[in-house]
Amino acid sequence: MITIIVLVALFSCKTEKLQRLSEYLRAIPSSQNDEVSGRPAPYYEASEHKRQHRIVTKGEATEIITAYKAGESTGSIAKRIGRSRNGVGLVLKRHRVEMRTFSPTETVVKQMVEMYELGQSLATIGSRYDVSPTTVSKYLRKHGVKIRTR
């Protein structure tokens, strides 16, 4: 009985609730019912809700390190190999690779300020200079620019 009430709550439109509920209940094979409680088995796999971590192979680590030392940014490496920027950074950190910091020239910061004042978003400016929106925001604030709210 409780299962039916929970299932009714899952369906939004009142006129369609009973129809969808009955279709759902008819679609459950009797072999999926739990013999002890009489409840249907979950419709999802528990593993769907867990974060999956991909292991970095030695070849991938070597590729990441070589590309980074050749001057490629962590963001562009991440896009190219299908990983996150943070994941690429962790590989570099684990292999004790000295990280570059973004130190824009005064001209670049002025361009950032100009773009921001013309209405460009932090993300757009960041993608142009291959840095995060947070980094752009940091330099804009240092130069007295008030950051817009969302």
C-alpha cells in the first residue's frame, strides 16, 4: 500500500497519475518483487549514483606532463584528453611538476577590464585568455572593477 502511495507521488498530472501508475505496475515482472516485503525491486542501479574515478595510466600521465612542459595549459590538455582541469592539475601535482601561474601583463588586464565593461562575461573573457572565470574576477577586482551579480 505504501509503495502505491509513493508511486502516485512520483507522477505529476492528476488525470494521468492513475494511468501511468497502472502502466508502471503492469510493467514490473513478478520475479522483481521482493518476496519478504512484497515491494518491487528498485528501478535503478545503485552504481548510477556513485561518482566514478578514471585511473590515469602511465601513458596518459606522461602525455599530460609533456604537453604541460611544452607550454599547453591545463584547460586545453583536459579538453583534448577528455578529463577535468582539476584532474590534469592533480596528475601534475602528484608528479611534482612545477605549476605555472597566470600573471597577465598590464595590457592584458586592461583588455579584460575593457571587455568586462562592454558586457562580456567572466567565462567568455577567461576562455579567451585560457584561464578560469575566477582568475579573471580576481584581476578585475584588483583593478577596482565591481563584479556584476548574476
